[in-house]
Amino acid sequence: MKRNIDEITGGRRMRRNRRFDWSRSMTRETQVTANDLIWPIFLIEGNNRREPVGAMPGVERLTVDLAVEAAKYAASMGIPAIATFPDIPIEKRDARGSAVMDPDGIINAATTAIKKAVPEIGIITDVALDPFTSHGHDGILKDGIILNDETAELVSKAAVIQADAGADIIAPSEMMDGRIGAIRDALDDAGHQDVAIMSYATKFASAFYGPYREAVSTGDLLQGDKKSYYLDPANGTEALREAELDYNEAADMLMVKPGMPYLDIVYRVKSEFQLPTFAYQVSGEYSMIMAGVEKGFLDHDRAIIEAMLCFKRAGCDGVLTYFAPKIAKLLEDGWQF
């Protein structure tokens, strides 16, 4: 005898809670707020100047004075922190990435200026050498090999300089072994015990970084690839081992990069270590969405909010995303998924 639907489901109809806007809102498990957003911005030298990043529609490089205005806007929208990345002139780059040590370089100049104008916003800085090297690698290159220990020593010194300038969080992305502990020791020895470390704990050798490399002008410089120090995209257990090492070296927060292709890693990292866990919705993810929008294949607002919901559902406490100001504006306007 054929059963009716209530007999099949035991009387439980899942669609009841989805019937109205108000019931969907009332039963929604995951929420996105402006507090979940970290806005990465690109910096260039000069004054009152902005440059579009061709591979990232809507994203610009900003001089320090305009970065201050961007930080003011971010704070007004409730975005708690920004992350800064430099694009310095080619002539200032060398094999060792020495410009990372310049206390007056644009990273540190921007930190100081933003902290003076917008003291309530958090500033996250990276000590990786790729924006500063003539070969585009994240570390010191010698005879085709990235020197791990020498790089860790250099980025530790750079972390102190960035903290001296006012950085609240150091986020090292160069993936050298032992660099979290080395940076922690250097910061503590310099009196920066309160400066936190957000570790790029699981940074994969991904195809999704291309537009970023255009933004910081490293794409044409890169010699070879970064597979010897970034994680293999095939390896989830190795990613957890990387995160565990950074956890044991006193990282305050852990990051997964890229974001959406690695939501399984986000879930595993958050479940295993229970530290504040972040994802970086990287340049390729941003440009992929924007390309879909420009072609008319995707609804812009729905796509970027849905992506954020996915990050939060997987376990993210926050997301570095170039969509941050757009998402904050949508939320301020009361947008509902």
C-alpha cells in the first residue's frame, strides 16, 4: 500500500520553517555581521594617488593618505580591522627583500598614519618578503633554494619594526618552519607582548593567487614556483600538522588560505584547535566572482553574502575579503539572504 508523505516523513515537514521570510530569519543557524570582516588593502608610494588593479575589478592600490581615508570609512562601517600589503617600486627590491626592514617604508608609514587618524581600527601586517624581493619569493633565495632559518630571522626583525610602527597583529605568510615561535620571541624581547600573531597556518600552493601577484607586482618577477614551502593542495592531514606547530609556537589566531576551496580545512582546524580561525578569500576567488557578475552569470550581492555564510558555517571567526566594504554596506542597508 502506498504511503502518504506524512507517513514517510513521520509528520516532520522541513519546509515549514522555510515558508516565510521571518521564519527563515528566526531559524537561521549562521549570521554574518560587519565584525566578521577584515579588509585587505594595497599600498603604493606617493600622495593622493590610486591605481586600479586590472585583474581585480573594483580594487585599487592606494597611497598612504588615501589608505587613511579608507580606514576611516572601514571604521564607520563597523569593519574591525584592515590588512595592508605593499607594492613598492622595482628598484627598491633586492634578493634579500631588505626593504622590509625600512621603518619608513609604506607598510609602516601607513600603520602609523592610520593609527593616528583612526586609533580604534585594528591593523594587520604581513612580514613575508615577496613584495620586497627581486625574485618574487617569500624568503631569501640562494642557489635556487629558499633559506628557511635566515628568512625566519629576517621576518622576526621586520615584525618588531612593524609592531614599533603600531601594528596590532603580525600575520606572517611566508610559511617558513619555526617562524611563529621566532616572531613571538622577537616581539616579546622588544616589549611587544601584547601584539598578536595571526598565523597563515595552512597556506596552499594555489592557482588562486594570480591577481594578487599582479596587485603587488610580483607575477613577472617570480622565478620558479613556491611549492617547496607552500602546502600541497592535496594534503589535509599535513595542513593540520602545520597548524599544530603554529599552535604550539603560541600563535594567537590561525588562518586558512585560500578560502572557499579549502572549507574542509577551515572546519578541521577550528574543530581541532579551537583558536580564533580565519580564512582569506583570496584574489582569485574575488576575481572569479566578479567575472561571473560582469558576465551576468552571478548575482553580485547574493554571491558575496552566500560566500561569507559558507565561511562562517565552516567555522570561521572572520574572513579577509576584498568585498569587505561592499558586504558591510549591504548589512548596514538591512540586506537579507
